[in-house]
Amino acid sequence: MSKFVEKSTVISGIGQSDIGRRLFRDPLELTLDACLAAIADAGLTTKDIDGVATYPGPMSVPPGFSGAGVVDVQDALRLDLGWWSGGIESPGQLGSVINACLAVAAGLANHVLCFRSVWEGSAQGTKGRASTMPGGGGGGSFRASGFMEWTLPFAAPSAAPWIALMAQRHFYEFGTTREQLGQIPINARKNAGLNPKAIYTEPMTMDDYLNVRMVSSPLSLYDCDVPCDGGTAVIVSHVDTIPDLRRPPVHVDAVGTALRGRPSWDQFDDLTTMACRDAAAQLWTRTDLTPSDVQLAEMYDGFSFIALAWLEAMGFCGHGEGGPFVEGGQNIARDGGVIPLNTHGGQLSAGRLHGYGFLHEACTQLWGEGGARQVPGNPEVGVACAGGGPLAGALLLTTHR
């Protein structure tokens, strides 16, 4: 057995609820729709599920950030669990999936149901994103604690100005331009046009991108992800259960979870990058594959600059070379790109499913089930990466061992 225990795990099934800007449906209902779809997709039943993992668990603040927790799902589905985990402190939003891989490899469970659900669109209603942010005028009281004590007095309760600081530093150090960065949301919108579940599908031009309102320089509205409602689930299974599965699974070849810089959004040792630098570096020490083997990249784009940072961190281009790499859009194009990026439209156009959407899309593509948006040639190696700032987790996935 390899010392890299994640190699004994696979993704056996995926599922997703309806996705919408504002569905006004019960968030637990959306969660269960995704969970039951994933179980069926794997060819399993609820009796086979002996583990559950989620991020972040039940949270009431900010509204809509969490649709359900482990206890909600375990009780609703009457699951008999050998292991379970949920919590906000995690190496990126996919940390819960990586935890599941470790639990399965350790023998604590054979089939772990991992889920993430949101209802941020409905929580905002007609009031806009600021209404659900601390200090955003949504009513009620909020007492700042932790690092928010230092950001909220400067009207910076969200990650937009935090990531903007990093993007601005990258622009200054390496000459990155808005026209270069704009290729990431333009590419996402083009891919979303082929995704029937995407929130925004209308074509976007460079003029559209450059002339939309600014949010926090150099980030504009189209550099920010789209709050929505929906649930996503995946099943992590042990490699020994492959004969019981509905189809050949997606293998987990390596994971990356490292954090070697300061655990801070604004005090990281190098503000031109993030914890993705450390997670990616660790991932490549746990596999014989290299960046040149990867045919598909599903990378967190809560803000466009985060995806740029992931491209650099994963070695698809050098540090500081992200701007020239994405310039013109050819290198990240779904059809014929060096590394097709966010083939479902990412969070910038398909909707903010907060990490899990990228893993769902990676598996969809690796199974050749992308339909109109399927990457030509059916990729066999892909990465799913999630997290920004001091949060980062990545999975290297293959269709074969």
C-alpha cells in the first residue's frame, strides 16, 4: 500500500440539486436532493453510507452560508455512521472531502457522503449582498471579533477588498492588467453558456467587463462570484468497493492541504499569492504526475484573482506569469486550451456553490458526461481546487490508477 493514503480512495458518485439565483426552497430539501442524487449515482443506497462530511456545518450567520449540517442529514436519511465530520476551520471548502478520504483510508468508513449547500441568493432577497454581511445594514446587531475587529471599522467585512489587496499587489509587482484578468470571467461566461444549470449565460465581451461598476479596485462586479441557492454532494469510497459501484470511479491520486504562511488574509508573507501556494506544492510531492499531465483545471474563483493565483500555484505557469498566461484567453479555453479552466462557468457565472461545484464538474468531465461543454478528447487527469486567502485544498483526480 502506498504511503500516500488518499490513493486508496475514489469518488464514486456525484449529485446536485436545482441551482438558481433565488429558489426560495427549504435549504435542507436542496441538500437532500443533492445527497440522494449522489448516492444513486454511485449505485449505492442509504444503507451503504457509513460516513458523512460537510463544510462548514450549520451556521446562521451570515444568512444563507450553510443549508444544513451533518446532524440534519444523518437524521433525515436515517444513516448509520461509523465516522462524521463538519466544521468551519478547514483547508479550503474541499477540506471536508479530503477529511473523508483520510477517514476512508483509515478504515473508519467505506462510503462517505460529502455535501455542501447554500441559499445565499434567497437569504439576500431583494436587498443585495451587503444585507447578509456583518455590518451591512441587514438589521440586527453584530459584534466584531477576531480579525473582523480590524476590517469592519474600515467597511471591509467581505473578502472582496481583502482579495483586491492581493490582486493590486500582483498588478504592481508583475504588471498584470485588468484586460488580462478579465479573460477569466469572460472564459467562465462562455463556458456557462453551455451549462443548463448556470446562473448567467449571456455572452460577455471585454468591453462589458471593463465598463461594469468597480467593487474594490482592481476587482469589478464581474470579478465577483454569484450568490445562489443549491446543494452539491459527492461520495468518497474505498478502492476495495469498486466492484460494488455503478461505474468505474474517479481515483484520488493526491491531495494538498498545507499552510506554511501566516493564517491571515492581509498579513500573508507574500500578498501576490495565497495558501494555494503551499497546498499545491504539497500535492505535487504526493504523486508521480506533473502539471503537464493535467488536462482539466476546476479552480476556485470566488474572485477572478483567486483562480489566477491557483493557476500559478499549481504550476501551469510561473509565479507572476498568470497575466500573460491568460491573456487572449486561448490557454484556458475549454476547446483547445493548454489547460481548460472552469468548464461549467465557475462561481463567476454558474453560481457560488462554494468549492463543491468545482469537484462536481471535474468528475463530470472525467466521466465524459459534460454534454455540450465536454472537453474534447475526454480528459483523464484533472484537478479540483478550492479556497482563497489562508484557506486552500486541492485534489488531483484520474480515471485510472
